Amino acid sequence: SEISEDAPSGTVVALLHVQDRDSAANGEVRCSIDEGVPFRLEKSFDDYYRVVTARELDREQVSEYNV
């Protein structure tokens, strides 16, 4: 989906549900996002995370991100 370059920091880009059906330690998951991109990953609740903008986007510098 498209995000306007004037979207404020903290704009939600995606909502993720992450789950591993294994039990105990085998069922633990860890989510991360690469450094250097203008997005951050926030835990929403339980197994839900959201990808949000971490800073303003500049289309002249980078016209597209693949998240």
C-alpha cells in the first residue's frame, strides 16, 4: 500500500499477527526490522505487532521501500 511522504511519524503501515504453534521454547518468536529504514516495529498486544513510520519519508531520497 502507498503512504504519503507527508505522513506523520507514527503512521501505521501494517498490522502483523505472529504465531508459532509449537509449545514452550520452540513456540517463542522474535520479530525485528532492519536498521536504517524509516520504520519501527511496535508490539501492539499478545501476538500482534504494527509497523509504523519512525520518521518523515522523503520520496526524492528513496522512492520505494519493500517492508
